[in-house]
Amino acid sequence: MSRSRQPPLVTGISPNEGIPWTKVTIRGENLGTGPTDLIGLTICGHNCLLTAEWMSASKIVCRVGQAKNDKGDIIVTTKSGGKGTSTVSFKLLKPEKIGILDQSAVWVDEINYYDMRTDRNKGIPPLSLRPANPLGIEIEKSKFPQKNLEMLFPGMSADFTSENFSAAWYLIENHSTTSFEQLKMAVTHLKRQANKKSEGSLAYVKGGLSTFFEAQDALSAIHQKLEADGTEKVEGSMTQKLENVLNRASNTADTLFQEVLGRKDKADSTRNALNVLQRFKFLFNLPLNIERNIQKGDYDVVINDYEKAKSLFGKTEVQVFKKYYAEVETRIEALRGLLLDKLLETPSTLHDQKRYIRYLSDLHAPGDPAWQCIGAQHSWILQRMHSCKEACVQDLKGPPGLHSPMLDLDSDAHPSVLAHLSQTASLNRGSSFQSGRDDTWRYKTPHQVAFVEKLTKLVLSQLPNFWKLWISYVNGSLFSETAEKSGQIERSKNVRQRQNDFKKMIQEVMHCLVKLVRGALLPLSIPEGVVRQYGGWEVKSELSGQWLTHVIQTMRLTYESLTALEIPNDMLQTIQDLILDLRVRCVMVTLQSTAEEIKRLAEKEDWIVDNEGLTSLPCQFEQCIVHSLQSLKGVLDCKPGEANVFQQPKTQEEVCQLSISIMQIFIYCLEQLSTKPDADVDIAHLSVDISSPDLFGSIHEDFSLTSEQQLLIVLSNCCYLERHTFLNIAEHFEKHNFQGIEKITQVSMASLKELDQRLFESYIELKADPIVGSLEPGIYAGYFDWKDCLPPTGVRNYLKEALVNIIAVHAEVFTVSKELVPRVLSKVVEAVSEELSRLMQCVSSFSKNGALQARLEICALRDTVAAYLTPESRSSFKQALEALPQLSSGADKKLLEELLNAFKSGMHLQLTCFPAAASTVMKT
């Protein structure tokens, strides 16, 4: 047979210990649907069903019976739920025998005990009629421990009415110090008492027999007198006559005193009515007093009066009292409605909310006012958040032009920093650079940032009270002590049911906060279906990285404040996700702004070269990136609970591509500068660096840079970028935990080397081609013929002119960068040697003088530029010499050596730019 209800559960018993026949109150759940449903009740193993009184499904009253166990459970059995369980236990105490003359704090029931030991067929008198001292001698209680007596006499008792009576135990407990003579007197007393009991009622009748006879004679005499009086008188018996006299006397008294008695009855009734009014004036005046106290706001007085009236007249059957109590209930119901309206009114302080909830709890308001307050507060917070958004959006759509500077801040945030750097660099060079724009307007807060601050301030001002209200609801501090005790079990059930609902409320507030912030700052991250609800920001430009950093700091402070309330982290995870997305977006925007700023670096090139052959451009580029990364330091650092910005592969790839793009943009700027026409070079702001020599000579009004000089300066900058700047930037990227640094460096270096090679080849082409082109015309000038020529007298002018041109290239390169000299001259020498080798190989035959002239010029050129020879140029000189006939005599060799020395001596001043040539001369 299936049961329709849960098994009984005993959760409390009061008191939880006592002697047999103690009255106890049992509390629990599912204790039966009625008295007939209760079919079993045991306490410590003893069946107490006969004394059980079912009060409700959660309360039973009964008496504890004689149980064998000292401590045990309380088991309730019902028809509907079966055998139940217990979470508490009852401890059975040993009873102390109380004599008729002993003082006691409780009433001792005089139960008609049945002595099963002495007489199985006769009852013994109750406790009040039984002797407290059966031995008739003085009782002297011993101090022998009760537990030791129980162990000494197991299963026995010192009660002389008990079936297990032990005389030895009784004597030890009550007469341990009594002498043997006194015990003998006690035996005599017991025998005498036993003899009296054996005589019984017969001895009692014998002693009062004369009294019975006298009573019988008196009754007979009265009877005879009455019979004689009735037979002699016609008017009736004496009793009849007496009755008539009494009736007439009564009628006469009524006639005389009827009016007086009537007034007396009326006065008594009036007096009784006044007494009732005076006695119960509390109830009669209560409706009016309730109204007055409500108007004054003395709700505590109203609640106390109501509780008093409810306890006195709540169950009255008197009609007048019922009528006035109904009026009280009507006003109390109106008060409940008033307090509930005040409770749900927003905004309201936490103190007022707790106060109204306690009032409603004391008034036993239906439903759950505290939960209704939590729901109303939740809805109000959401409404305030949306209203804040609508107000800010409306403010944004106000009069045009009023807020435009706030929207244009994005494009000018970084220039202000870099302009300061450029200004500092220019001032160091003595320039007259000045900022042409006032920066004060840039620091006005954009609408989206102001909205985020207002929104977070709103949440942080309302959510703590909302959370504390829930905590008070959970721990019961919202309710008064009386309500807490009476509704503790029911409220604990409600809390378990409400936990998920409240968690959803908190999550809804967090989701609303996050979506509103996303709608303002990251509109693409919210679904299209809720764009109108959470978005609606019609802005033309995105926030700068500086303002995004400010927003991130605001959201971090918001998260820390919410965490301090001990809100579980899973409820705040959406805020962490938002902070991560904002950090990623801030990195992207900052890098994009840096790229835009670097695009404008070419405009700031002043072409002033320092001692290392560099302009300020590489330094400005590095400073621009360093300042950009420094502005991201707080964004990239992970606060407790935050994830790494670069944890997502997609983010790593995008940041890597942006970083590569920044490098390539600067490389493109260098390329544009290298090909910039002379007329486009802005020299209005040029100034002399007094700390370095005048590298270009005297700077005067018609000063201008040639395209070759610009090319050289850009080449010098490229070399510095490759050796220092790009490596430094890679270290800064690594310091800020950027990912893919190796890829960024490789791609950037490859692009830079490609540009460097193109620029270098262009410069070599510009410088080597004229020198190479002048060789052949110079060799054959004046119809010179290798087959028919005079003996050589020295190096001809064409070679000296070529050397002078090479020296001019050396001077131009040396002026810009000493480090570029070997690289440039090596290539120029290669081109000249290759051309000279080709020309020598094209000659069909040489005369003796022609061969000696050719060898002289080839050796002079080779020895002069020996410091810049490469394997290719050495090979070309070797091939050129191999194409000539060998010297046959020592005189020719001596003449060659003398002519070479004369050449070097004659051009010693010009050849001093080739310091390594001196050592070569000594070896020749």
C-alpha cells in the first residue's frame, strides 16, 4: 500500500529530559492528519499512545511512561506516513519519592496504586493516606551514592510499594545509622499496624454502634409527629400550612419592594455595564488608538496593542467583543497595506526596508514581504541603469557642436604626447618648434566614459544594500525574535527555494551592466537583437586608448568593490570577460593610433645629422613605440582573477600583425623620404646643432640637400635601425609580454634589409656609373693607341680624374656616416675595376710601351684603393693584369716602380683619405 505523505519526522521535544509521567510537547513534520491518523507513539521504547493528544501536524502532547531505557528516540507512527524517524532524543531520569509532608515544587498525583506485592485483590489508599514512615522511627537519609546502590541491588527498588522492593536497600538508604534497639522497636510497630489492618471495617462499626442507634430513634420520632399532625387538622398537614404562610409572606414582600428592587436591578445592570466598559476600555478604544498611532508613525505601539488584543480577544465568543475585534482587524489590514506600499517604495534606505519588514512580520502579513522588497529593489536597479543610458544617449544627441570636441579626442590623444617629445627633441637642437594647438580641450570626458562612470557609480551605490538585504533575509535578522522563532522552519524552506531566484537577479544585474557598457564601448560584441536596448550610441569615432585605459580602471575598481561584498566569483565572471575584451580592444586601438602617428613622422624629419650619421627620426620612432607600450602597462598587467590579454590565438595574431604593420609603415616612411624631391624638403625649421661639427659646410639661405645626400642619410638611419632600434623595440615587446616577437623581428628586418639594399643599389648606381662611364673616353683621349705609344712618363689624367671622383664619393659618404664608407667605396671600386678589366681584355695587342703604361695605371689604381678591395675587385684587377704582356727586363720593372712612387708622392694630399693605402705602398 503506497503512502500519500512523507514519514513523520520529530525535530524537537520539550522538555528533553524528565522522570516518568512527565508531560512533554513533541514537535516535528508530518505528525499525522488528525487524531485518528496517529496509530503509534513510543518514547525510549515505551508506548505512550494512550496519553497522546494530537494537536496539529507539527505538535503532539503526551506523558512519558515507565521505560526500561535511560535514553532513546521519539518514534511517531501514522496511517498516512508510516513509521517515522527522530533527530532528537529524550533522557529518562530516576524519580525521587516525595512524602506527604515533604516540600515539592510540583503537584504529586495521588494515584490509587495497586500493591502487587502484598495483596493482589485489595487496593491500597492513596499517597496522602499511606504512612510516609512505615517503621515508625526517625528517618536518617544516608549519603551513600545512588548509582552504587543500583549496582549493588540490580533490578530492585527501595520503594516499599514496588513489586521489586528490597528491604536491605530501604534500610541502607533511610536507616543506615539507626541502632539495633530502634530496629527492634520498628518491628513491634509493624506488627501493631498489621493487627489494625486485619481487624478492618468490623472494628470501626463496633466503635460507633451507639451513634447509629441514636440517629435511628430521632428519625422515627420526627416521622410519627408529622403523621399525627396531618390526621387531626382538616386544613392540611403542618408542612402544607407552613408552605402557604411562606408563599403569602413572599407575595407581600414582592408587592412592597417591587419598585425598589426594580430600580436596584436597573442600577445593577448599569453598574455592570460601566464596569464592563471600564474593565475592557482597552479593546473599545483600540480602533481609535490604532488610527492615531498610525498617523504619528508609532507602528511599534500599534503592533504591541494588536498582539495584546489578539491574545485576549482573538477567540472570544462574546458578540460585543467580536464586533470591536473585527474593527481592530480591519485597521490592522489597512496598516499592512500601508507598510507594504512603503516597503516597495523606491528609493529607500536599507534601514527603512528592514524596519518595515519587521513590522509586517510582527503583523503576520500574508505572503513574503521581504522577498517582495528584494524583487522590487531588483527591478528598480535595472530601471535606473536603463534610464541612465537613455539620459546619456539623449545628452549625446543634444545641440550639434556642443559635444564635438569630446568625440574628436580619439584622433588627437597620442599626438599630444608625441608632440611633446618632438618639441623636447627640437629644443635640444636649439630649434624654434612650438605647438600650434591648445591641448586643454582634449581632456573633456567623452560621453561614453562619463556614462560608464555614472553607471558603475549607480551600481556600486545600490547593489551593496541589495546584497545586504538578501544576507539579512537569509540569516533571519530581518525578522523580529518572535517571528523568527515561530517561522524559522518555514523561512528556511523559502530561503532554499529563493537562492536560485536571487542568483538569477544578481546575474541579471551583472549582465545588464556588462551589456550597457558593451553597447557604449564595444557595440559589435552584443547581439543584433538587443542593440537598440543596450546600444544606440551614434558616435563617429572610437575612444582612444587613454580613455579605454580609464574605463578599464573604472571597471576594475567596480569588480574589486563587488568582490569585497563576498559576492561569488561565478556571478561576477561576466565583468571579468568584459574587462578582458576592453583590455584587448585598448591594445588594438593604441597600436592603431601608434601606426597613424608613425605615418606622420616623415613630416617631422629635420635632416640634421649627428656625429653617428643619424637624424632624430629613429629616436622619435622608438620613443613613439615605447610611450605607446608604457601607456599599455596597466592594461597588460593582470590583476587578481584576470586572464592574460594574449591568451587567445586570434588576439596574438592580430597584435602581431599590427606590430608588423607599425614597423613596415615606418620603413615605408623612410622609402618616401629617400625619394623625396629637393623642392619638397622643408628646411624652414632647420637649425645648426652646436654640439656637432658643420658637416655640410656653412648653412646659409640657399642651402638644400641633394637627392644623393638624402639617400645616404636614409641609408645611415636604416643601418642604425637594423643594429639597434629594431632590437630595442623587440626587447620592449618582450618586456610587455607580447607574443610572436620573433616573427615581428624577422618580418621587419627582412623589409628593412630589402629597402636598404634597394637604396644602396640606387646610390651606387648614381655614383659609380659616371666614374665608370668616364674611363673609356679618358683612356682613348687624344687618339691614344696601345700599339703605338710613347714610353710612359706617369699616370695619365683620366685615372687621376677617376680617383678624384672616388675621393669625392668618399668625402660625401664620410660626411654622413663613417660606417658607410667601406660598404659604398667597395662597390664603387668593384664597378671601376670590372670596367677597367673589360677595357684591357678588349685590346687586341699591346706594344712594349703600351703594356708598361697599362700596368702602371692598373697598379696605381689598385694600390690606391687597396683598403676597399673585395674578392670580386681583386679578381677584376688580376684579370686586367693577365691581359697584359709580362715585363721582360728589370729596367722596365724599375721604371714601373719609380713611376708608381712618383704618382703616389705627387697625389699624397689627395690620397690621405685612404689611410690603409700607405701600408699598401710599402708592400708594393
